[in-house]
Amino acid sequence: MTGGNERLTVGVAARLSRYLQVLTQAKKMGKDRISSQEISDYTNINATQIRRDLSAFGKFGKRGVGYNIDSLLGEIRKILRTQGQHNIVLVGAGRLGEAIASSPIFAEHGINVAAVVDTDPEKVGRRVGNVDVSAHRELREIIRDKNIIVGVLAVPAENAQQAADDLVAGGLRIIFNYSEALLDVPQDVQVHTSNPAVDLLYALYFHLT
């Protein structure tokens, strides 16, 4: 999957983050071991793909016995921390933006909120999470200088398209959209729209079909 100091691809890091989520939950439920098929059931990721990803960490899994949850948790956290650090820029320093920037969940999954931008001059310079809010007009410069690979939109729906256009113009090809807006972006740009109602419907759909 990856060797030496080679960085993880975004796809592998995203899958490892999903495994981490499932393993953390399984540990809270008192489980010591988990099989690739169980992880597959919880993530909808193919069990063969899971085994391939996890085999890079050594022989944690035994056929018929599964993976030791504690060992695997430690290894995935280590890999994400050392190789999977991905820098994101957050557009919008309102209440949602503050909550996203201040959440410890991102750091646990190898994601670093490297910059926060806003169009409101009163918010610029204020501390949000671990960074000071920058002016939105500096977005392209920030993307280049801080090696940003993902843009996160936490802006009102009416401002989302312009913000997405600015992220695309800055060279980003992955956008997480926390607004209610439908975004029109070039074909090579991936948009992941997330809000609690949509996520709940998605979970129900997989559970009931």
C-alpha cells in the first residue's frame, strides 16, 4: 500500500479513517477482535480491499480469528499521523466553521485544518481552532503555500457556489460541502455533500435495502 516515507493517497487515507471509526466503535462495545467481513459490513468497503489495505501493517489478522482491535487501532493511528497528514482549508468562520475547526476528530484521522478563510473583515484575524482566520481573497495563495488538497465549505447556501468556484480556481479537486446548495463544478472535481439529514437517509437506505 505504501512504504518508507511515501505519503498515503487520499483514497487510502479515507478508507483507513473509516476503519478507524469502526474499530473505535467496536472497542467501545467491548470487542477484542474483528474480521475483515465485519469491517466490510460496517463500511460497505469490499472485504478483499480491506485485507489488502491492512496487510501493509503486518500480520494482525488470522484466518477465522480476525484482527486484534487494539493493535490495529494503534497502527492505523500511527500511519495516519506520520504519513497521512492531509491539509484542508475551511471556507467560512461562522458557528459551523468554528465547530469543524475546533473538532479533535480531524487530527485523529490525519486531517489538518491548515487554514480558515472568511469574507467578513470582523472575523479575519480571529483565532478559530488552531489557526487565525485569513481573508477570503488570499485563498489561492493559501492553497499553494500550505499544500492544501481539500476545501471544506461551511458557508450559507447563497455563497456556496462562489466559494466553490474560488476553490476550483485555486486548483482543488475535492470539496466537502456542508451547505444546502447544489454546486456546479467541472467534471474532474469531486463534491461530497454532507449534512445530518442526508447522512441519516443514506444510513437508512443501506440498512433497509
